[in-house]
Amino acid sequence: MRVNRGGEAHTLMITPARRDDRYLIGFVAEQRFGLIHSRPDDPAVPFRRVRVHEGIVTAGQMIGFHIRAPFRLIARMVAGDSVPEDVGGIMGPIGIGGMVTEVYQEVVQHGFMSTLLTMMLFAALINAAIGTMNLLPIPAMDGGRLVFLAIEGIRRKPVPPEREAMVHFIGIVTLLLLFVFIAYRDIARLL
């Protein structure tokens, strides 16, 4: 693994450890907590206080990464590339709830502030994902409505309301069927 420490590039050798029938590697990245003025419990964990604008930039980068991630996953699936099973794929509320529970159980042992920050991060990422999915050009979603507005703008006349309603109805039925399928997969994954 190549790492950057203090502006110098270093190459490190890593030996995975076996845990729960899987080989894992682990590292602790530098923690940057903006205005919070407390150190993590473990003195080996690097801690650096950052300015407000650095925290805002980092938050923007993280949200941008998580907005792009679903599109990259879809592009990999369309291209025929294999998607690792542990990536999780598409999840519904049940799967997301299970994931939040797992993360909470892992982070709660590190103290209140770590738990609060992690849960706030999760809330922001879930909101970014929902907002992104809502803007996709899928009938019955805001993105689908934007497509109809674009068509009306190009044609310079409105789409007949009964046609638009039919497209949105088909979109809603399809989305409901997809939600049932995703909920089934989420429950099966949890069991």
C-alpha cells in the first residue's frame, strides 16, 4: 500500500488477518473533527484539528463521492463487470436500517462523540442518496417530471395530461414492484 505521510510517499507491506472466514486488512485513517476539541481514546490514533472551511470541503467531497457511487455501480453492472457480493448492491429501508444498526454497534464502543458524528454522517449520506435517486429520469419521480418539462420546452406545447399520467402510473407500479423485490432481498440478507 502506498501512503502519504507528511508529504512523503511510503510503500507498506500488509498481511491480511483472518476473521470470520475472511481475510481483512485494517488501518486507522487520520481523524479530522473540525471544531471539536477532544482526542480519541486511543493515543495511537492521529488527531488533527481542522479549520471550518477544511471540514466543509471534506464533507462536500465525501457527499460527492457517495452521490457518484451508485452511478458507478450501475455502470459496472451494465458493462458486465462483476460486483462483489459484500458491496451490498441496491438496498431498501430494511437493508439500510440493518446497516445503520451494524455501524452503530461497532462505533458505540468508541464513545458518544464518535457515535454522534458517525450517525450524522450516515444521515447526510442517506439524504444525498435519496436526493440523487429522486432526480433520476424515472417516471413518477421528480427526475421523470423534469423530463416531461424538458419535452414541453423543446416541443413548445404541453404533453397531453392523460399520456403523462399513464407514464407516471406505469412508473409507480414498476417502482412498487421493485420496492417489494428489494424488501424481500433485504429480509433474506438479514436472515
